[in-house]
Amino acid sequence: MGVRRRIDDSAGREAVRAWLREFEAHRPDSTQPPARGGAGPESAADGPLRQERTADEVLAAAEAVALPRTVLATAVRYALEELSEIAEGNSVEVRVPPFGVAQCVPGPRHTRGTPPNVVEMKAGVWLALATGRADWDDAVAAGRVSASGVRADLAEALPRLTRISRA
């Protein structure tokens, strides 16, 4: 069974590109990749010593991206639809309030009440994860993602989702 699409593919990709442009323009020290698990100086062989961005700095920058609400909503919903397509299933509910929710990951279907596997985060964090600008484990460790339940781990699905940032 395929995922029911509500966001036009070209509109969704353009919204994600708009978010990426804004994020890249405003993130701290945008010339370096994020430092996994913390900050530390580069080696002297890499040029002048400078502080690498921590995962928390990257996530804070992602949350601070300012876009028109309709563009942000389109980007979030498009990324959620993509997640539902690549990790098709109904055992995990991913919530990005107030913009959208998606069910994904194969496993037992949930039909009533509070789902047993729930992932929730802010829009900027979701887009940073979906586009590969942030790491799942770092976002969870930083407290930027609330994940409850044995199946509420999107670490395996997210690398396949980053295709949305390459169009």
C-alpha cells in the first residue's frame, strides 16, 4: 500500500531547499561539518585552529531558521511524507507540532489511544535530521527529540531520507 501524498513533489522540494538556504546562511561556522558528540579544535594540519560546531549548536541554529509559516509547513509535511514512504508502516508516530504527523516503521499497527512508539520534535530539528544536517543520536542526547517506545528510533531511516536535500 502506497503513502497518500498531499504535498506536491516540486513544491515540497522547493520548500526544503528554501529551509536549507536559510539554515546554511545562518548556522554557526557553516564551513565545517558538525562535531559528533562535542566540540574540539581541528588539527594544526587543517589550517588555523578553530572551534568545531557542537551538535547542540547545529540544532539550535536549525530551530532558529525563520521562514514564512506556509513554507516551513510545506517542508515539514513533505519530509514526513518522504519518511512514511521509505519506512512504510504504522508502528511509530512521528509528530512535528503544529505542522504534521506521520506513521512509519513496519511492525504492529496502532489504532486507538496513545501510540506506544512516539517521536516528537520541533520543525527545525526535524528538517535538520531529514536533510542530514544533524545526527539522530546527537539530537536525542541533546534533548531536542522526544522518543518513547522500543521502535521509536529513526536512525536507520534518516540516511535514506536525506535524498530530499539533493534535488
